[in-house]
Amino acid sequence: MKRHQETPSTDPSAPDQKGAAPSTSPVLPSHRQRVRETVSELRLLFDLSQVIDHSRDISHSLEATLSLMAQHLHMMRGMITLVSPHTGEIRIEVAHGLNPAEQRRGHYALGEGVTGRVIQSGQPMVVSNVSASPIFLNRTRSRDLQKDTIAFICVPIKFEDEVLGALSVDRVFADAVTLEEDERILTIIASMIAHAARARQNVMDERVAAIEENMRLRNALSAPLRPHGFVGNSDAMRLVYEQISQVAPSTTTVLLYGESGTGKELAAHAIHSAGKRSKGPFISLNCAALPENLIESELFGHEKGAFTGASGIRKGRFELADGGTLFLDEVGELSLMTQAKLLRVLQERCFERLGGTESLSVDVRIITATNRDLARMVEEGTFRRDLYYRLNVFPIHMPPLRERQNDIQPLAAYFVDKYAAANGRSGIRISLAVMDMLQRYSWPGNIRELENVMERAVLLVGQDGLILPQHLPRELHSTHCPFGPEAHKGPVEPYTASGTLQDRLDELERACITDALARHKGHMGHAAQALGLTERVMALRMKKHGISYKDFRQH
């Protein structure tokens, strides 16, 4: 008789024929178990095809996909993340096993974390144990990395070689063979939902664009329009723009006060241009530029023979401004006698030419400006109280440049472009070192001084078109904090940086962003690309530093 030979046991705990200890190598699933898993996978794929083909609701298709995966696979959590073509942002679109707060936290930049790397490379990734992986971010904070032993599988969702997003799942810790099989089935599912993901991506992008357009329109309606010729959008200047828009349509007398060089005459022009008298003349007179004996003649005119050299009738500024606006700059320099005559014109709207007897009536809007403290002059008796009240009906404070730090960079870029064009040049840029110098300087001469500094720099800049510290006046160097190699060229005085390391890094980051925006004329996408950032990260950094791309657009 033949001896019956037993089939070797497949029990991993049974000893082999020689009584050896059990093997510690990974155990492959049995044939029957594998058949059951294959049938389950086929059933899953069939159910998915039915859902995707028959569902008209894109969101329902993606949600149903994760729900079916949870039924057929050993999935603890599942996520479908999509890339917004409009912003480049990567965020969880649908999820299974996450609460709304966890889902909202699931947003990534390109190349950030496992999900960001999969979308950037277009290749799947398997993390067998998320607790031991340095690149796993746990951005949703839905896992307890100290207690849970979880595997994470993430595959790209591709449509015609374009990566639209990623499909990822959490599952309990498993052997390498099982994770490889899970990666394979997820890759198949990702290809099945690619069309739905593309459609959902388009809907999401249109929604974001609609929201942004709505916000833009609402801001445009609520925010004051920047008058022509002004540059900058700081809080201080936004208040000025709002006050100009409020007073311009009326005929109210306006007093512009502030330091020299802050743009008072430009504001007067803006008020005139936005008012009902915009088609009438705009006549200006600097009261500090003429001696006292000529001011009266300039204001009211004179008759022939009124004084030596008066060979004919001459109209004064009030007559010339009839039907329009008269701007009196440095009104605080008028003598008390001239102040009395000006007060009479404001009260009665009539006057006589110097040396004449005929009373002339005019319809003139008065805008005055001063860099002096008229209220203090009233107390000191050097300015008439009644005239002060007549002029100070609607005061507008023009802030000095040192109080509008965020406007220095766009103003500098504006003047560089202006004088580069006037000298037949283009492509002139401001180095980071110079930008920092401009920010640190106190600007006692305000915008007028900045304009002169930038005009000089444009004339001195070399063929490379880069404005360096040596192209600025000596007084700006004492506040210079050098950044980059260009800071070591030329006679720049030493600078000892102050503040914490984070403060100095923030200054450098802000300078880099403003430099990129200036070079690309406010185009945020191009500036972000030049800095190696996504538009979303660029927007966050700009928000952090209070930078607006609109300030760098060409005017």
C-alpha cells in the first residue's frame, strides 16, 4: 500500500515537517479570501460605475464614491481634494469620516504634505504609519498620532494628463502587500471619477470667481474712488479720498492743512474736478510767494494808474476764477490787512479793483491750504478769528508721508516710471536695499522730497536699470538696513539692525513681495511665480503685510 502523503499545513502557527519554528515572513491571503476580495472589488467598481453614470448631481457622485468605498474597503476616512484653477488652492471638496470643522481645515499648498506632493508630482504615495512620517501634516487634526496606528494612501486624480486633485484614504495598519493592493484599487477609482472631478472643479472655480467679483463690486461701491493723480491706498489716504468725494459736489469752502509737500494742491484740483464747477477755471495763488504790496493786486486786480507802473486794467485772481475755483495756498502768510479784505469778499461776494470804485461781483468757490496751525495763530492774534471760521468750514488733513508707510513703495515706483519715461528709459527697478532705505527714512519734505529723490536716482542709474543705495542722497543712508549683495556696493554706511529675528525676516519678506509686485506692475500671478509661491500663499503673505496689488498697477 502506498502511504498517504499529507498536504503541508497552511496554518502559520503549525511547525514545519522538521519541527522548525513558524516563519516570520508576511503571510499571503488564502485563495478563497483573495477570491472574496476580488468579488468585493468588482462589486465596488460596478456600483461606482452605476452611480457616476446615472447621477446628475456632481457632489452626490463624489460623496457616493466615498460612501461605497467605506462599505467595500477597510477605510476609516476618505477624502477627495481638488485644485482650484482660479486660485491654485488645494482643499478637501468631499470627505467621509470627517466632521465639517475637520474638513474645513483640509487645505494645502502645492507640494505641501503628502497630498500636496502627490498633486505636484502626479504620482501616488503610501505612508504605512502616519505617526512615523515627517511629511504627514495631519492638517485636519482628525487623527491621534500618539495612539492611532494608521496607514495613509493617496493617489492623483488625472484628466488628460492634468492633475485635478487627489483621492486619499486612512486605513488600519496593514502589510505592504495589502497597501499595494489598496493603492491599485484607489488608482482605478480615481480614473473613474476624473470626469466628475473636472466638472466639480469647474463649478467650484466659477463659484469662487463669482464670490470674488461680488466682493470686488461691493468694495468698489462702498470704498471711495481714488482721485486722479493720487497714489497709495493707506488708511490715512482712504479717509482723504472719502472726504474729497463728500465735499466735492457742494460749493462749501474747504481748508486743506498739513505739512509742505503732502499734496494739498493736488487735493484742491481733485475737489474742483469732481465738483459742479469742473468746466470752470481753476485759479491758484501761493500767498507766500509774493510780497505783501503785490498780494492785493494779485487777488483783486488794479485799474490803470492805480500805482506806478499800472499801465492798464488788470484782472485779479478772483475775476479770473469767476464760475470756477480759487485755490489760495499758504493762506496763513497773509497780513492782517489782506485778511480783512479777503473776509469781505467771502461774506459779500464782491470787491473793488485796486484804485477803482466799481464794485464787482463774482461766483467763486474758495479752497485754501496752509502748513501752519491757524488755530494757534488765532490765539496769538496773528490770524483773524472771523476769517478762520469762514475758511475752516470743511477741513481736510493731508497726512505726512511718514504716517503712510504703505504708500512709500507704490509712490516710489510711480515716480521712477514717470521720470524714466521722461528720459526715454524703461525697465528701471528699485533694489531691495533701496526699498528698505525709503521705508526707514522720515521724509521731512514728504512726497515732494520723495519725488525729487527718485528723479535723481533715475538720472544716476546704470545700464542694468537697478537703483542702488549709492544713487540716493547721503541723508538716506544713515537709516539703511542692507539686504542682498547690491547693498555692499558703493559708499553705504554701516547699519546695525534692530528688532527680533522675526521682525527682520518680516521686513525682508515684505521687501521681496513689493519688489516682485513693482517689477510685474501689480500682476499678482506673475509676482507669485517669480517668488516661487502659489497665488494663495502670495495672497496670504500680502494680507499679512497689508500690501495691495492695486497700488502697483500703472496709473
